[in-house]
Amino acid sequence: MTDTALPRRRAARGPFAGLAAIVTGGSSGIGYAIATTLRTRGAQVAVLDLDPAAAPPGTLALPVDVADDASVRAAVAAAVDGLGRIDILVNNAGIGAQGTVADNDDDTWRRVLDLNVLGVVRTTRAALPHLRRSPAAAIVNLGSIAATAGLPQRALYSASKGAVLALTRAMAADHLADGIRVNCVNPGTVDTPWVARLLAQADDADAERAALEARQPHGRLVTAAEVADAVAYLAGPNAGSTTGIALAVDGGMQNLRPRR
Ligand SMILES: NC(=O)c1ccc[n+]([C@@H]2O[C@H](COP(=O)([O-])OP(=O)(O)OC[C@H]3O[C@@H](n4cnc5c(N)ncnc54)[C@H](O)[C@@H]3O)[C@@H](O)[C@H]2O)c1
């Protein structure tokens, strides 16, 4: 839905009943799965995306460009208007970048850092006054295995996700006293439209997919639903003692060295 009216719902049930969430980038891939999971578990969900028309059914779909502060402020205000509150913020919107440190010009570095890092800053800044009023406030940021392992041809993307990891911990410390938990999820390679676009650019898409699968010790790509489950755990009331952590959802890619 692209308007700002939520469909009438019967009284919601589930661990998120009575809570409201914002998911940025919720119209595709991981964000779509997160928005769907939170809604299924009882939350009212606003999806803030460049492409609100593709947001999951039953969510409040709002246009935003997280690279633009005025747009973020307007979208967060509209989410509060529509949902009446914000308890959970999932900073998921992000873009990729390829190449070594020498391969991207300054404008590309600024654009990716502006979206992947300052996007988190802008949305959090706008949502904070509302999160402070919640009895169950949580922020979950989307990091990446690229923040914790050196991957080839990912210098700029890794720098952006490394910043998200450091920012997650700093925010967790700053907002402990506000009762806001802040964590991040670090996925490995996830089967989303993003990865499909990367594979489509490869000379041999099947060989590239096989290489990505083999890189993860469990031998396959992560699913968006698996990442959404991890986000829902960290965002939910049962994780009340968990803040400042990075939860890897990567088939063991970060920590395991299995024998082949
Ligand atoms: N797919 C992976 O393998 C993978 C792995 C680790 C981390 N991640 C992270 O997960 C997040 C989502 O990735 P995905 O694979 O689902 O991507 P995706 O490309 O499938 O979806 C991204 C969504 O973000 C939206 N978006 C892009 N720029 C935006 C902007 N400026 N303002 C608002 N919305 C914007 C897009 O419209 C889209 O709906 C990203 O932060 C990404 O870095 C992805």
C-alpha cells in the first residue's frame, strides 16, 4: 500500500502486540522479511523506503530517502502520525559498493558512507524522542560480515559496515540510560534481490553463486527469513538484557574453519 492509512486489524497477538516498528529499506530482501516477521508477530509496522509501493501488505508504506535529512524527518513524523508511537527502529536501508580502496572516487565514497552510515544517524536522530517514551525500546542496525572479516573488493562497503558496528556500540552506551537497547546483526551473504543483481553482472552466474555458497561453512546462502528472525529476537521484549552486541547470521563464516 502506498497511502498512509493502515488497514483495520483485529486486536494483534504475539510478542510484539501493542508495539510499533519502523523498518527502513523494508520494500525488498532482508527489510521486507523483517517487516513481515514483526507484523506477523503482532507489531504495527511502518516501512520507510525509496520504493514504498513495494512494501509488504498490511504495513504503513512511506517514501523516504535516508540520504536526505528532511525526507527522514518527514517520514518518521508520518510514521508517528500513523502508528501513534515508535518502540522499535530497524536501520536496514543500505547499498553495496565494489572495488579496492583505489577503485572508487571521493564522490562514491561520500555517497555510500552518506547512505549506509549517516542514514542510520538520521533515522535514529529523528526517532529518538519517540523511542525514549517507549517501555520496550530497541534499535537494530544491519551490519555485515564485511565489518568483521576482510573480504576482497569490498573496501568502501566494509568501511561503511565497520562504522555501523562501532556506531551500534556507541549508541548502546549512550542510550542505556534512556532504556533503549541497540544491537546489530551481521549477515553473511543473503539470498536477496541485491545478491541476484550482483550475480547477474558476473561472467558465470552459476560459478559465482557456487563460490559464494562455498565461502559460508554451512554451504549455502543465508535466507532473509533467518536474518529477520535474528532481528526480531534482538528487537523483542525477550532480549531485554542484550545490548551493544553484533549477532552473526553467516553460516559460521566469521568464526569457523572447518576441514573440507
Ligand atoms: N544481501 C546480503 O548479502 C547482505 C549481507 C549483509 C548485510 N546486508 C545488508 O542488509 C541490508 C538490506 O540488504 P538487501 O540485500 O535486503 O538489499 P536490497 O537491495 O534487496 O533492499 C534494499 C532496500 O533498501 C531500499 N533503499 C535503498 N536506498 C535507499 C535510500 N536511500 N533510502 C531508503 N531506502 C533505500 C531499497 O529501495 C530496497 O527496498 C543492507 O543494509 C545491506 O548492507 C545485506
